[in-house]
Amino acid sequence: MIAAALTGYFDAGGHFPPPRPVRPHFYAAAGVILFYTARLGYWQWAKEETHLDRPFLIGGALVGNALVALAGFLGGRLVYS
């Protein structure tokens, strides 16, 4: 995922902030990476299981998939508009 994000970043010009038409997709993709990294950190390093683990991980998967769908939608708008 990080390789794909870097490829898109350099394809968009490789400077920060990204060009205006690319910004919504760029920030949505960065949000996906940050969210799934935080979710992985929670899953990997949580010291003890609690009754909230399963709802947190399932809810996190749903939110993460919604972020992926949003980033894909915004990327599609770049390609097809």
C-alpha cells in the first residue's frame, strides 16, 4: 500500500502540497494508510484482551474499507473527469 501511495505521489508531481485536483484523493489515501497503521498497532501491541477488542477491530475494518472506497472514488474522478 505504501509503494502504491508513493507511486501516486510521484506521478502527481512529487511535491507537497499536491496539486489542487489531486488533494482530496491524496489525503484520503494518506488517511487509509494512517488508519490501518493505527489499527495494526492496536491489534499487534494491545497487552490484554478486553471485551471491546472485537467491536473495535470489526468497526475499524468497516471504517477502513469506507476510507478505501472513498479514496478509490476520488481517484476515479481524477481519471474519468
